[in-house]
Amino acid sequence: MISRLNSNQERVLALAAVVQAASLVHQVASTGKACEEASRTCLASLFVTSPESTEDVFGGEQAVQNLRLGLETLKSILDQDKSVAAREITRYVLGLTHLEAKLRKRPKMLDAISQQLSHSQRQVDLYDLTHANVLASVAETYSTTLSSFHFRIQVTGNPTYLQQPMNTNRVRSYLLAGIRATTLWRQVGGRKWQLVLFKNSLQRELNALLNQL
């Protein structure tokens, strides 16, 4: 699919995907639940290997709708939302960008992630994206690769939820999806300094995407 978005909007869409993954981590950590549609979008992105555009990674023509949670949360953050949720989600996003930068320098680890996700794809074919077996497989990929770095993203929330194995697998799966989205954001030209220097431009393109909802 040829992108219908300009390059700036593609960057915003990819950044919204990072925020959506971080938002799902926060939802699970604080409530034990996560938005089903947003979850499926993030998990599905892990298995898109040859996209023709940023939109292809998140559902093609439905990409903007599929990333509604991320787009709306990104708007709240840029509007200087002072809530605990906004602060935690922002912390996760920054952690993902830091972790992705480290991963980028480890080609063997990137290959291992790709190989393990190929195994997870077979689980998807047998079950469903949000099936416990799929989540366990994706979570194991995160655990055996990215968790080996000295730097780790510290997830905070309700211990009752975080101690449940299913939720642990969800969190790790969303973090891996967040890494995927962060890689994409960087590939389409996204950089952290742009969030400060070009904030007005970012908000303008974000509003243009939100108007499509």
C-alpha cells in the first residue's frame, strides 16, 4: 500500500504506536486489563515483515483508527497532561527509545528476535494474536533478548496485577511491540530532539490525523 500520509504524519503515526504500546503497559499494570483493539494492533505489528508504508504495519487504511489510543494519549502528553498515567507512559516511551538505541548496536540480538518471532508466528497461525500461548511466546522473546541489557524498563503499578503470569506476558509483549514501533519511528526520521524543537509542527500533524477519526 502506498502511503496516504506525508513524511511528517508517518513519523507521528509511528510515534503514536510507541505511545500506544506504552499506554497498554500502563493499563495492564494499573488495572489488569488492556484495550483489546489497541492490543491486537500492537501485537500484529510484530509480524509485519515487509511493509510498503508505515500504515501497512498497523493495518493499512485502518492504521489511524487502529492507533486511536496512541494518538489521543500523545495529544494529552503534548498538551502537558500532569496526571500520573501521562507521566508513567512518558517514562515508558523514553525507556523504549533508550532500549532501542542499545538494541540497534546488537545485530545478533536483532536476528535472534526475528527468528523467535517466526516461531511465534506459527503460534498465531494455530491460535490467535491475543491467545495466552502467543503472548507467552512473544514475552519469552523479550525476556531472552532485551532483558539481558543492564538497562531495564521498570514497570510500576498494582502488584496484584503485575504478579499474575498472564499480565507479565502482556507487559513484555507490549514492550516488544513498543521497541518495534520505536525502530520504525527512527527509520522514518523520528528523533527525540524533534519533540522539543518541532513540537508545534508535531501537534499540527497530530491534529490532522485525529481529524480523520
